[in-house]
Amino acid sequence: MTIPSSRAANYAEFCEKLAAEHQALPKRLAQTARYLLSHPDEVAFGTTSSIAEAAGVQPSTLIRFAKANGFDGFSELQTLFREKLRYRDQSYLTRLGAIDANASDPVKTILTGFIAAGQQSLEALSRELDVEQFEAAVELLGKAETIYLVGRRRAFPPLVQLRYAFAKLGLRSEICGSSIGIDTDLLTFARPADAAIIISFAPYSDQALEADKQLCGQQVPVLAITDTLLSPIVANSAARILLNESDFAGFRTSAAAMTLVMALSVAIAEKRRLRSSVETDK
């Protein structure tokens, strides 16, 4: 019998709790956890039966999972997912209207709100970054012949920054996130001597998951940059870096991700410079 643990107050706390405890979960509960965090929209608005069928478990397993996490039932757990999506599901005009309605000086409120959100994102990155995993990522990418870059939606801007920085630093890379629809074709050129960076945050894009599967089949090592250990792109990764961005009125910043990829690109270039210097001295 699973002993109930303390109840998370919000979605972010729930993710942190699962990340810390998922290795100790029974097989079916771990399977449930992975599905819930990979499909927040379906969890927020689906029925117990439809979610259980999609997750490949019995409805009773969802209820057991919820109670093991301190909730009275599964519907109570769903409220965390609905709250997470509350701002995201609003149109941009609705979000702007909410800011205007609650602020005496909307322009100043927006500016200070985003600055505060960016600062919170960076503080969390500084506090929670796994330095060993960062170093493992630098080691992995530092010896790659070509670095393939994969991401969609809000994960795309960090990819563009990586591509720009790699080009300036003399590192060969290929961005696989364009609108021309040949991403799969580009990835077929990836080999075990190469490496890939996949950036994806919940709700995880189908393209990122498909790329992860393809790269795994081609035995290409992957750095996963994502938001939780239960992210579907973590399982096959050779290294992983976790980060979460703060938001202002439902508009999420990219402060942590942009800072991380700049540090990553420079660290990789320095790793290659040092390796080249050692080889030259031999």
C-alpha cells in the first residue's frame, strides 16, 4: 500500500515533488506520473476514464495516484492542471485586459512585472541548476562533430540563439525547427559522432518527441533541456538540464533559457579550445 504524502499547493510544487519521488514510485504510479506531466491539457479537461485509457492504466490507478499525493480524489488533483492552464488558455487580448483592469499605470506594471519574472527565472536557475549535468552536457557537445538543434514554440528562440552563437564560435550546427517541413530529413544525417540538443517544455511538442525517438534510433546522443525529470525527452538523453521560467500575467519569459544556452555555447567552445591546445602540445 502506498503511503500518502503531503499535498502540493500548486502545479510547480507538484512537478518538483514528483521529480524528487518518482524513482520510488511503483511501476503503474510512475507510468501515471509520466503521462500526467506530458499531457497537461488532457489531464485538465479529460474524464477519469479517458485519461486512464490514454495513460494505459485503470481508472482506479488514477484515484490511487491522487490519494498517494495527498488529494481526496482525482478530480481534486485536476484542479492543479486547470489552474496551470488558466492563463495560457486565455487570448493575449484577455490577458492584456486583465493587466489594464488591475493597474493604475499599466505600462509601468508590465515593465516591472516582466523584470521581476525574469529575475525570478534567473534566481531559480542559479539555485537549482545541476552543475554536474551541465558539465556532462559540455563534455558531450564538446566532442560532437555536428550539433543538431531541435525545438518548437517557446523553445525555438533559444535554438536560434544557440545557432547564432555556435556560428560565431566556429562550432558546426544544424537547426531543425524550420517551417519548410524537412526536419526529419535533416536528422537522418545525424550520426553517433554527432550530438543533438532538444529543448521542450510542457505541453511537449509532437515534433520534439518524434525527433527524440528518431535520434535514439540512430544512436545519436542527446542533451535534453526541459522542465522536469518526468519529461518524455529525459528517458533517452545522455545529459539533461532542467529549468522553469516564471511568468507575468500568463506571459512566460525566456530569461533562464537564453542565459543557459549562452553559457552552454561558450563553455563548449572553451572545452574545444582547451582540448585542441592539449593536442597541439603533444
